[in-house]
Amino acid sequence: MEKLFGTDGIRGIAGKYPLSPEFVEKIGIASAETLTHHFLPSGLTSQKVPSLNPTIIIGRDTRESGEMIFDGLAKGLIRRGVDVCDCGVITTPAISYLTQATNSLAGIVISASHNPYQYNGIKFFSNSGMKLPDELESEIEKKLKASKLSNTEKEKKGSIIPFQEAKEKYIEFIKKSIPQGVNFSGLKMVIDCANGSVSEIAPQIFRGLDGEVIVMNNTPDGKNINEGSGSLHLEVIQKAVKANRADLGFAFDGDGDRVLFTDEKGSDLDGDHLMALCAGCLKRKGKLKNNTLVVTSMSNLGLLLAMEKIGIRVLQTKVGDRYVLEEMLRSGTILGGEQAGHIIFLDYGKTGDGLITALRVLSIIREEKKPLSELAGIMERAPQVLINVEVKERKPFTSLPLTSRLIREAESTLGREGRILVRYSGTEPLARVMVEGKDREKIENIAKNISQAIKKELNP
């Protein structure tokens, strides 16, 4: 069996392995055995661990396959005596928060984030609200490889419990991130909900904060999640901001853990811009702990130069918000994230939360009394080219003669005025080629040549 877990849980096409109903039930069984063994030393006898509730909280996005996957997971979990708390459609960061707030055993989100509706996924949170550690994911995989998985333990019986107040508890928590005395009266904003899990929550939050709100793509039908909308299609809110003469716009992804903006001029602002302006604001207030920002290797060179200019140290990790969080905890920092818009404010949660990010940016606009375009001017984006190459297999790039030679030659050509990052996606069958530098034509040629070499050597 091939490796199941990528950088953000298990993903695939809904209904097919590893997300077929039969295998999803096995995932439920294996995860129940692993999590109860790891977090409840006395098994399911919770009296000996009074602070921990032997319940797993589950939420999902708006994909039509979500209920089918929930049913399979729940069936496997309750066969191992675990109670399942059903939150219905809700965001990924909401599950992270609610798992902690209820002292539950773990949390599970059924979502494939920004992917099309045909895809889905399963990602786990530990009882601390963090993504499940690699070693526990590996343990679940080992159990799934066991041919007699369903007979490994005596059958027990859990139950499914509706968590009807889940959204209300999460919204109450989200609103606490707004600084006291700040309101958005007179601020005109466009919100793109991607027909995903924020479709009900986001309008409710922002319409209750005195601003003028124009909501788009908040009528999910099970198939339109991320379709021509959301954070992958900023052109939608760029057009709407200009047409409505709005002050700004922002777009979420399907599961609500990331957000991207456009300013009043219609310019797109990615996670690097948002982290730069948030870090700058925190530093001015003396609240940027350890004067440090944590980002991934995908962050733009312009962000690094901007932070260096104002005296903020930048630590870089490999791609994945879980690795950003690990470094934040290690280095004692409170702000970090990814260019794609996953931004972690550690004072408010242990995973990226698009709603909190949006509220923090809006609060800064109010506090600074400046338009978003001026605030985002703290950094100038260096030209960057990103090409995705579909691959049939994954081999070390150093083992590909033509690809590795072109990478070495390009690194020598760019020197200190650019950089190259070639990696495999953790969630899709793709190789990603990213090149930065001052000369756009040069970096486009470099990225194109390396991409063609990868395609030739991995897809003969």
C-alpha cells in the first residue's frame, strides 16, 4: 500500500481508494485504535483520565461526498467504542478550536481544501488542536496495512452525537480576535466564500460588525465548491471591488483555513503581503514576540527583504502549515504562515484561520487609518514564476540527470539575485517548480526548461 498521508492528511477522489466507503470505515477503525491508545492510557476508561473526553469531533466542507465519508468514518469509530460528535458543515480551524475547547480525544475534518468537488480528504487534529504528528499518522497507516484490521479488537459500541451549537461557539470565539473598541463602520468590503464551509459563517460575522458587506459565492450545492471562485480566483473579487468601489475584498478557500485579499485598486495580495503588514504592525506596537516571523520556503524574496529592512528576523520551514506551527512553538513566536494564505496567529489558534486573518487585517486598517494598498506597500513582490507539472511517479530530483543539471546551471546563473525551489506537492500528483529573480523573462525561461525536463524524465 502506498503512503496515504500527505502534508495535509489523506486526499483522493471521493468514492475511490483510499476514499471508498469500505476503506474509509477502516480508516475510522485504525484511527480510533491509534488515538485511544495514544491519548487515553487506560483505553476507553475515561474515569482515569478525567480531563479528556473520549469523543472525536468531526466537521466537513460542502462537497456532496462529505456525508458519505462521514458515515464511513463514524461507523469505524463507533465500532471501537468512540463517540462521534457531528458538527456538520464547518471550517477546518473551527474543528481545531472545538477539539481543544471540549477536551475531546481528537478532531477530524472531511475536506480537500482548494481542490475541485470530485476530491475529498480526511485530516486529523490532536486534542491540543494541532495537526496530528507524523509518527501517529504512520501508526494509523501501519494498522491499515494489517490484513485482519477489523478483528484486532473486540467490538465495542459508541454513538453519534449532534453538536448543534458548534457554529455559535466558534463564531463567539472568532469575534474575540477583534481589538476592543474597533468597529468597521463605513468600510465597504467584498467577500468571496468559495461556496465552501464559510458560506454561512462569514456573512453572519462580517454583517454583524457595522461594515457594508457584499457577499459572493455563498450558495453551495455540493459541486460548486472552489469552482471559479475563492482564493484561487481572485479575479472575481478584483472585478467586484472595482465595480462596487469597495475598500477591499477577500476570498476564502473551501475549508476556510486561508484567505487572500485584493486592495481598493484591485491589486491582489497574497499571504506574504498579509504577513508583512501584520508583522510590521505588531513590531510597531512592541507585540511581535521575539521579533520573529516564521514562513515557508515558498515565501517571496520580497518578503524576506522587507522584513530585513525593518529589523524582523525571518525563519523558514519546508512547505506545510504544520511545519510552520512546529517552528513557531520551537522558536517562541506568535506569527507565521504560508504565501498561499494559511496564516497562524498563535494567540488565537494553532492552525491557519481565514476568518481570524481577515479580521486582523481589517482591524489594522482601522487602527492605522490607512487604505490597504498603502499598508501592503511594506513589501514589494519580487518576480516569481510557479509551474505545476503532473507526474506519474516521484523520484529524487537529484536522480534525474537533465533536471538536476538544469537546476545547478540556473542556480549559478541567478546567484544571490534569485532562487529556485523544486519540490513535489504533498496533496496532489504534481511537481512544483518555483523560480524568483529580477528579470522576469529569464526566470520564465528557467522555470519552463526545468518543467519540461521533469516532464520528460518522469513521464516518458
